[in-house]
Amino acid sequence: MEWQGILTLATLFSVLSTLMLTRFSADLVLMAALALLLITGVLTPPEALAGFANPGVITVATLYVVAAGLKETGAVQWIARRLLGDPQTARGAQLRMIAPTGILSAFMNNTAVVAMFIPAIQNWAQRLGIPPSKLLLPLSYAAILGGTCTLIGTSTNLVIDGLLQSELDIHLGLFELAWVGVPLLLIGGAFLVMFGSKLLPDRGGIREELDQVREYGVEVEVVSPGPLVGKTIAEAGLRALSYGYLAEIERDGRLITAVEPDRVLQAGDRLYFIGAPECASELRRIQGLRPANGNVHKLDVANHQRCLVEVVLGPEFPALEKTIRDSRFRTRFNAVILSLAREGQRVPGKLGDITFRMGDTLLLETSQQFVEQYRFRRDFLLVSALNDSTPPDFRKASTALGILALMVLASASGLLPIMEAAFLAAGGMIVSGCLTASRARRSVDLPVLVVIAASFALGNAMTVTGAADWIVGGLLGIGNLSPWQVLVLVYLLTVMFTELITNNAAAVLMFPIALALAQKLDVSVLPFAVAVMFAASASFITPLGYQTNLMVYGPGRYKFSDYVKIGVPLSLIAGAVSVTLIPMVWSF
């Protein structure tokens, strides 16, 4: 092996070590590796940058937009409400949750599925009296398992399919992976339902203490006709908010201060919540509620283009010592005040009668451009937008689901390749108004795409320098291994890489090794490529191996040992199912 191969292996070792032992972000580390290989002449510019033009990477980027359309319209929440139901036990709750999560993850980015389900599952768990820690990790695992069922279920599948297309001109069908993915989802889901309650910890979710945050009062109204009319407070999920509590109800001019969980909601009820600023965001995601402040409906901004913003009044704010009613705030700033906090506490009394003072913190509903417009103005000392506070446009939910169904149908029938179908679906989301062009741009997770594309440079370097052949020689030198034994070895190596670094980087780094092994054995590369797909996706043992595992780490109050306890047996089950079924579907 020449110096180029030695440098490639040294770079690979450095990348793995840096990702495992430091806090440097994966995109920065892999771009540094790409730059090194390019500058030293190990790779030519086309070889180093090939990942940025790979069909799999482009498809992943496009599907982020499709997933954003489903999120912006509340389509996933709409499905969740109809499928989760009211089970009586933790095991029943896990069963009701795993099925829709797995199915949804098969057709959209599983990170987006988990992001949308986390608040719904937290509220659901609190309403059922089940610790969220019994449900959130199975939520992540179900999304991972569901993602293995189709070509578009996870970015890893698309990346390996892109490599197969560019290297060998092999195209996988949308449902070709289902022969292994569906049994894996069924068996893995059964394991989670049967043993999850015993293996998972019993910990409550993280709920911010209201006396440690800025406290607001937020008033909303029950819409008629709407899905909440005739439901009890508990059934509507209004007793299980993470960031606030229902203090009182105003009905027909009468104030109800003792709010029982079984009290039935009526059209026109005005509900008064006390809590952190995020409480307003939670309420906006519940279909059937709208802000009770009449000025909100006069705001000259489309509902799905609004967001929540906190501002602190500065000494040059023009309406200091005036009441909110007299300040003409909405006309002046094109924003509506939902609530006001002073010295961290809500100010009692009617909102319109409160007099502004310097340092008051206002919770506003306004346009998404408000922050940029007023960030450096002297009216406010601080302007801060609340994350993910834009209300879903539920009217477009059926449109978004229809676009997703058409994309799947076009790809599954062979009418269009998945990349072209994804492009049309993304365009359909924007043209139909399911999301705006600006939201579409922000939905693309650029760091993830950079990690995937930059990983291709390392993979190409291992191939062109002979480093992959050198590794293969060492693996085959272990003994006279059969193709099935080599398949098991590839699967185990990929799982190890996935748990230590990211799933996409592990897949791209293992692909040239799998390809070289198949060529040395003179067998088909497909079983090995598919094994890399499944092994790179099946990350259950650490919170770092897969993004969805990390997303539930905080909300579920998990420890590292919790992942090991349930992840090791699940990983063994996934490995046994995969290496048994893969050779049956794709023969050597």
C-alpha cells in the first residue's frame, strides 16, 4: 500500500477518534477530512465532491421539504389523535404507539416523525398516567425499525442506493427492502411491547417549574364547530400540558375556578392557562382552540405564517406608562400581545388595563419577520422567537397526506424514480400552500447533508488508494470464511461504526469495504450493501448512534445504561433477523 492509502487510513482513524472523543460537530470533522484528502492530492476535485451530486443525498434533501409540509399542516398530529386512543396499560400504550410510528417512518423522515410525536406522546402519557420514559425510547426505536421498511424510510437507505446507482448502476425498488424490514418491524415491535415495560425505567418527564421561568397567563377559546366541543378537559389533553396548567374557565359570563378533569367543554368557553411561554406554543398545536384576544384575528398575517416572540420593553419604547388598550400596539408593530410578565410573574387583571413599564416582558403573536425587523431597534432590549411556535394549518393536512400518497404511488409503480417523485412532492407542498418557500429552505438539515456528502470523500479515497482492499485482505485472512460469515462480519462492523459515529457516515465508510469483499469472493454485492443499510439504521445501544435516540434522551430523563439494557437485546434480534433474511431475498 502506497502513502496515499496510509494517509487515507490515518485520516479515517483520526475522524473516528475525533467523533468519539471530542465535541466537534460531525460536519466540521468530515469536511476537514475532505479538505485534507483534496489538498494532498489523494483525491481529485470530482472524486472529493462526488457526494454533493449523489442522487441519494439530493433525495434526502428533497424529502426534508416533504416532511416539513406534513409537519406544518399538522398531518402527523391528525393521524396520531385518531390512532393512539385510550389504552389502560403501558403495554397497551406501547402497542398503540409503535404501529403508527413505524408505518409513518416508512414513508417520511423518521427524525421528523419523532420530533412531531414527542410532545404528543408526553401529553398522552400524562393523560393516561403512564411515565413518559416507558414510551419515548420505544418511540425512537419504532421510528428506526419503520424506516428500514422502504427505500425512503431513512436517509441511510437512500445514501446506499445512491452509491449502488453511481458505482454499479443498480436501482432498488421502493418496497424491495420490505421483505426484511417488515418482519424486523413486527419482531422488534413485539419485543418492545413484551419486554419494554420491564426493561425501561419508571421516571417522570421533565416539566419546568413554573416559579423558575417567566410566568404568563394565556387565554384561548374553544372553537365551534370543532373537535373539542363535548369532550372533557382530560380527553382534550388540557390537563397534561408540559409547560402550564388550566386555571379557570369563563362560560357565559360566569367564572369556573375549580376545573375538574371530567368537566365537559362547550363552544365559546374561554380557558385561562398559567405557565411558561412555551405553554402558548403547546396550545397552538391543539386543534379546536384559538387565541381569545380579539385583536389576534385582526392581525394582517396568515395564520400559518405567524410565530410567538418574546420582547423586553426598553427605555425608548414609545408607549411606556400607557395602558395596552391605549398604546395601539397592534397597529404600530403588526403584533398582538398575548400576555405580559413583570419581574418574572404574570400581571393579574384584564390585559387591556395593564400599564406598560420598562423591563416588562411581552409574549407576542406576530409575523416570522418580526425578529429581524426589530432586533436592533431601541424600542426593545431583547427580541427572541420561540422555537417551533408556528401553528399547524390543519386545513391543509389532507392535501399534504394526498401529496405523500401520490409520491409513494408514483415511485412504487415505477412511473418515476424516487428522486423525481420527491422533487414533484416537494414542489406540490409549496405550490399547494402546505408550507412556504422560506419554511422549505429552513427545513433542509444542512449539517446532516454535509456529513453524508463529505463521507463520500473518505469512501472514495478508501477505494482509489487500495485501503479498502487492504482492510478486506485482513478480514479474509482470518480464515476460510463463507459468504454468509462475511455478511455477518460486515453487519457487525457496521453496527460498531454506527454506535460510535453517525449512521450515515458509518454506511458510506463501510460500503467500499462491502463492495471489495463481494468482489474478492466473486459474489453479488447486493446482500452486503443491504446488510450495511440495515446495520447502519439499527442503532439502539447508545443515544449517540442515531439522532432520534438523542432526541428522546432529555424528555425521557434517560441514562446511558437505559439504552444498553434494552438496546443490546434489540440489536441482537435485529441482527439475527437481518442476516437470516437478507440471503433469502438477495442471493449471493
